[in-house]
Amino acid sequence: MKTCHACGAVWEEKHDPGRNEVCLRCGADLHCCLNCRMYDPMKARQCSSATADPPTDKVAANSCDEFEMANRKAAGPSPDNRKKVLEEKWKGLFKD
């Protein structure tokens, strides 16, 4: 199942997301490393492709020609996104 890396929403389209497509639920970029089947956090460049030049920002939209949306189980937000959400909530506790 193809899902958003940030919120776990299912990608229902038959095609892989284009460079400017975002998740309808959370607004996260869909054509990014974290949604790619070649993303591998255990690799040095976090990409299993031998020919791609992966960007440093794995969450932002990119123009990689080798992008193919990963099939994975429906899941919650990625650890990176959960951390961001928790930090925002923490900061919100101390606002006037």
C-alpha cells in the first residue's frame, strides 16, 4: 500500500506522485526520499540506488528521476515528523 510518510494517508492514485504533489491530509511533499522505495536509512547516503544523487533533505520534494513510491503497511507518522509535532506542541505550551 502506498502511503504518506508523514501521516500514513493512503495514496489512491494509479500513478506515482509528481514533483509538486502533496498529501491531501497533511500537506507533506509526496515526491521525496522518505516515500521512495529506494530510501534506506542504513545506507551511507540513505539511498539504495547506485546512480542517484540523493538530496540532503529527505523530507522535501525533489526531482529524482528514479523515484518510485514505496509500498508499505499503513502506518502512523514517521519518527522525524512525530518529533517535529511534539516540539511544536511543547513550544505551544509556553506561549501567552
